[in-house]
Amino acid sequence: MNRKFWFALGTLALLCAVFAFFLFGGQSGLRAGGTAPSAALAESGTSSPLPAGEEQTEATSMEMSLLAINVGKADALLLRSGGTAYLIDTGTEDSFDQMFRVLKEEGVTSLTGVLLTHTDKDHTGGLEQLAESGMDIGTVYASAYYNKKSEKKHPAVKALKGTEKDVVFIKGGDSLPLDGGTLSVLGPLEKSDDKDDNNSLVMLAEGGGGTMLLAGDMEFPEEESLLKAGVIPHADVLKVGNHGDNDATSDALIRAVTPKVAVISTSTEEKQSTPAARVLRLLNSWKVTVLQTQDTKNGVLITLRGGEIFAEMK
């Protein structure tokens, strides 16, 4: 009798577990407009439906993704939405092979555009090789504010010398085409004669039912300029400025953005001060999930889909 009882109980428990798996197992991620445990961001490859009663619009039905490629202490971000694909910064000259390998593995054969946030070599170094690689590149954009003596000395202009491409210079208030969403340039609003980091393009990408703030190498002075102008909005995802170094990511910025996920593109081995302990403590105090490219082989992939955030360490 006891044996039959325990057998029946075990069978019931197994059936409950299978039911729970099929009911909840395919859903993971953070709600872009709400809260969820950070553990849901561990890895993803699944999709989640729109919540019941929410109208499906173009902005929520089409997913938007950001792949922060592991190029060491440098930036190379692949932003995709629909048929649009932008490469934001091109890493260093030495990291080009790694960046290009990842682009090929991701099936990227053409780019709507390449954007250089500013003139530092760890953001512009791969452009010349990319232009010579056979990759189909639409438009090359760069910050309208820079500290080179002439346009001819700008690294983007130099990298494209001998090609038929010109550089389109943009600044705060401009916008770029993005299928199923918007890509707005928030800054720079003014030229910094001190450091080109503070001439960085700062952009807000909106799609997939959420938003991403891409901060380039923006340091405290540019943060203050944009906050004072009131152009920094809330964003679900923050690409942390200047590789998480201590001269960027102020309390005021995080208070304004209140991100759920922060991505840091860096290599502590290459620069020990990145990410800075203060920045990590600040993000932790706001319960932000922090993901670093140096913890991956290929990079950190963030996908916004149906108002939810999915992350994968690739």
C-alpha cells in the first residue's frame, strides 16, 4: 500500500514538473517597461510573446539588437533592426581581425553605415581595413566636433582616402534611419577643446519595445552638458561610456537613465582601471545587471523584442 502511494505521488510530481516546463520554460528576459530578476539575463535564445492586451506596433513587433564585440579595451558595436545594420566604432587596428571574424560569423555582408563616435584609435583603428575588406558599406558618419587641425587629418577621412566615400559629420539633434525604430543623436552639443572623448557621439536607439543609450567615450563634462540640456532620457540598456573608467558614468547620469542592463566594452588586462570599482558599485547600487565584453569570446549580445530584454554572452 505504501509503495503504491509513493509511486502515485512521484508520478504526480513528475507530471507537474513537465507541465511547468512547457508553461514557463520558453520565457526569459526582462520586461523593458518593468522589473524582473537579473538572473533572467544569464543567457537567451528564446522568444517571448507580447503581454496580453498590449497592441502590437511596428516598434514592438520588430526586434532590435546590439552586439558589443569583444575587441579588448576598445569599441565595436553592431546595431541591427530589420534591414538596418550599423557598426558603431571599429576597434583598434590590431583587433580588426577579431572584429571582422565576428561580423562574418554573424552573417553581416553589408552595413547601412559605420559611425565613429570620436577620433581615438581604439574606436577608429579598424576603419581603413574594413573599407579595404570588400564589406559593402553605405555611409560613414563621424562626430562633427573633433580636435584635429583640419578635416583632412580626421582619421575617418584618412582611412577613406582613395575610395569614393565621403564622411558625413553629425552632432546632437541629428537622426539616422533605423528600420522599425529611431536612432537619435543626442550629443555632442558643443565642442570640447580639452579631450575628444567629450566630443563623442551619444545616441539613443529605440526599437523592439525598448531603448538603448550608446555613450561612446563620453566623460563627466559631456554628461553634464547633455544633462543640463535635458536630452538624456531613461533607457533600458546603457552602453557605459569610456570603457567604464572612473572619469565617466556619474551618479547624475545613472539617475537620469535608470538602466536595467549596462554593457561595458573593455579589457582590464589592457587597462587596469577599467572598469573602475566606483562605476561597478554605482551600477550595483541601482541594481543594474552589468555585462562585460572581456568575459566573452565574441561579445555581449543584447536583444530587445516585444518590450523584453534578452542577453547572451557569445
